[in-house]
Amino acid sequence: MARVVILGAGVAGHTAARHLHKMLGKSHEIVVVSPNAKWNWIPSNIWVGVGQMKEEQVTFDLAAIYSKTSIQFRQAKALSIHPEGSETNSKPFVSVEYTLPAKAGQKEDIAYDYLINATGPKLNFGATEGLGPDHGHTVSVCTASHAVEANHKLEKIIADLRKGEQRTIVIGTGHGMCTCQGAAFEYIYNVDHVLREAGVRDKARVIWISNEYELGDFGMGGVHIKRGGYVTNAKTFAESLMVERGIEWITRAHVKKVEAGKIHYETLEGTFHELAFDFSMLIPPFAGVGLKAFNKAGEDITAQIFAPNGFMKVDADYTPRAFEDWSAKDWPKRYQNPTFKSLFAIGIAFAPPHPISKVMKSPNDTQISPTPPRTGMPSASMAIAVSRSIRDMINGAPEPTHEASMAEMGAACVASTGASFFSGSAASMTVYPVVPDFEKYPEYGRDTSLTFGEIGLAGHWMKYTLHHLFIYQAQMKPGWSLLPD
Amino acid sequence: MSNKPLNKAPYQQAYYPPVPTGFTRYMRTSLIWQFFRFLVINVKMLRLMSKSTH
């Protein structure tokens, strides 16, 4: 009997757990380790952040779901990986510390035959002074509880606006090296939507600030789509949406510091500015969760397994190269660690070989360009490929049998721009492939017959349907495996 | 006080991007058209997923 340990129970980790359970049944052990008691459908947090949904509608208890299956669940955070075992333990193992209140602080070594690192990111609010809801002056929608707090503060702003006062709202990215611009993009339009519904939009100045070179970059170097007889960059559509809603924008910006009511930022030109605000939601940069690794002798081998940013090295080509020399082939396919073949990393946890958007630096050497997105649909695709590979390796295959390169897969994204069944809207987008391949598609790096985008009420219906579909699927209700991931 | 409308300032951020016409905005929330688009978007996404399957 083999044991597969999965670190993390987000989109990537939980998808891997579901599929491994379906493929392996009770003949092998599956252990999920997550510091969080609840699963969270993160794309709907933006609706919690504007009061359109409750926290309970976007989360559910993991233990209750896993208890109906043979999947074992440890509410704990992973501390270190020991891929060679130790002097007292011959098998590879992972050390964890319980976060479950009844066992808080207790440690356990969990032996594994295969380990999937799907820890997701550390929300690195500490990278920017004054950023974040815990020790800073901005709110967040990165977790459901953050989104609840964001909504409470937004409600106070709306109450002030109703009294006739003027307020400034700033939404975007809180550092020059952020990814996940899409979440902030959705949030700003949903805030705009609720302000209009409250009849106070004219009292609010709404400003977008991001590290993108141009609007619509989204960490993917932007996309080109066919529309109205032209092949047009997403910048055109993103700017159009902003102008239509009366939103101002600041791009090429690195937020250096946030004080109460004041954002300090540097631009790509190397100039420094201040922006006053009353309410601000800024996405933090991501980092690895800080896992350590040790060899059999107990020596620290973290740098061998993890990149300096804390993400795990996999079968990517990490040779440093100039943008002009980047290739789709640099991107990993099997997500297997090159040194320890029983280690895999999926979702945000794997170290990308390089960004997708061209790295840009200010004259002060400050990097102000997005890092690559690897959430949602790509995360699920990686999870399924790695699960199938592990199944086959348990059954005797000498190496991974399935691949899921981000340079060979597409991504669908439905970005809400207002939640309402009759008057809502969303931008529906597909991109193929996620990582541009200029050898296959020399003009734009992507297949323009599979890359498209449009805005409308249908997009809101899509997003609402997907919300219920993915939560049903994640709860492993009857027929879940027939639904698309 | 004069009611003469002010000239719209050129060379501002909001001066350049395309702005949807009334017809485009209507079509974005037209139930019949959007139901059709809902089907089209579903087909496009399923096509994308089939291409991405490994």
C-alpha cells in the first residue's frame, strides 16, 4: 500500500486529492495536510467583499467532506520535507505542526511514498510596509475572512458617501512584483457596481493602480483577440471598461509604502508619488510558504529543492535568459522535482522558470512587472496530470506518464464586472496557450481562434453557474467526476 | 451664469479608449442575445478544454 501526502487543500491540492481518491480507492492511502479547516472558492471572494455573498457561501468544512471518503485529513501546516528520511526514519517524511485547536502546536512526521506540494502562496503583505488588513492600512479579498472585513469597511465608505461626503477608493496591486491582477480587476468593477446601485457613484473617485506595463496585461504579457474586424490587444478593452465606468488608472507602479490614508509609489520612470485614499484593496505579492528541506544527515538542503522565492523547483529550465530568449519549452510539463522523483509541486507552489510578462525595472533598479499567474484552471490541469502520473508510478511506471505544460494548455477566466441576474456583467476570456509560444504562433504567441474575450450579462451567468458547479464538485457530491475541472 | 457646455478636455487619459455605443450597451444586457452568447461562450470554453486535455 502506497501513501500519497498532499500539502494544501486549495484548487490544486483538493483537485489532486479528489482524483487520486477516485483512481486509487481504498487500496492506497491519501493524506491531505492543510492549515485551514475550510475549503474556499477564492474566485467568489470578490462577491463577499462587496456584500453580495456570505462567507458560508464560498467555504465549506474540509473534514466533513473527507470523512465521507477514505482520504485522511490533518489540519496542520507543513514545516519541513525530508526526502531521504532521517537517521531514525528510513522513509521520506514531512514534518507538520497541527493548527487544529484541539491539537494546536503538536508535531507529527508523516511518511510518504509520493508528496505533492500544493501549498499555494504565502500572502506576502510584509513585502510592502503598511500593506494588508492585519498590520497595515489596506484591505484584501485573498481569503474569505479578509473579504468579509473588506465589505465592512466598504459599507462604512458607502454610508459616508450617502451623507454627501466625497471619498477616494484605490484598488489594484500592492507591490511591483504582484500577480493575480484579475482579482483586483474584478473587485474594482464590483465596487463600482455596488456604488451605482447605492446611488452614490458620483461622490466617489475610483482609481486603479497596478504594476502592469499596460492595462490588460494580467501577468500574461497581455493577450490579442479578434474583435470588430481587428486583432486588438486586451489593453484596448480594459481601458474602454475603465473609461465607461469613470475609473482612473495608474499603471507601471510599485507601491512602496502605505500610511493611513496615503499610498507612496514609484513608477517605471523612477519618479516617486503619493496618492490619498479613504478605502483601498491592494493585492499582496506572493511568496513560497517557507517550507524547509533536510537530507538524511539533517543538513539543510532547502536551496536544492526550492528557488530563492520559496517555490519548489520542478522539471522547468531555470537557466537565466533574456526575454528574447525565453521559450515555451522552458516551462515544466510533469511538475516533478529533478532531484527527488517522489516530490511534485503544482499550482502556485511550483517555481516558474521566468515571468510571462517582460521584466521591467525603474532607473532605481526596482522591478515593476507582473509575475506569472498559475491559479484556477491551470492549477486543476496540473493536479489531474500529476495525480494520473502518480497512479501509474504506483502501478509500476518508472516515471511520470502525464504532462500539463502551461505552454500547451488554455485557461478560461470569467471576470465579474457586476453581480446581478439581469443587470450584471462579466468579461469572459479564454487564452490559448497561457504561456505564449512564438514558435507555433509567431505573430502573437497564441492561437487567436481559441483566444477570445467579450463583456456581457452572459458572462455573469457563466460565473454564477461556475460558482455553484465548482462548489458542488469540490464537495464530491454524486457525479462530481463527470463535471469539467 | 452661462449654461454653455464646457469643451471636453482633450489629451486626457479618458480621451482615447473606445467607448461602447448605446446599442452595444443594450446588447450586453439583452436577454435573448445574451442567452445566445451564453451558449456560444460555453462552446468556446469546452473547445478550449478539449484542446488542453492531456
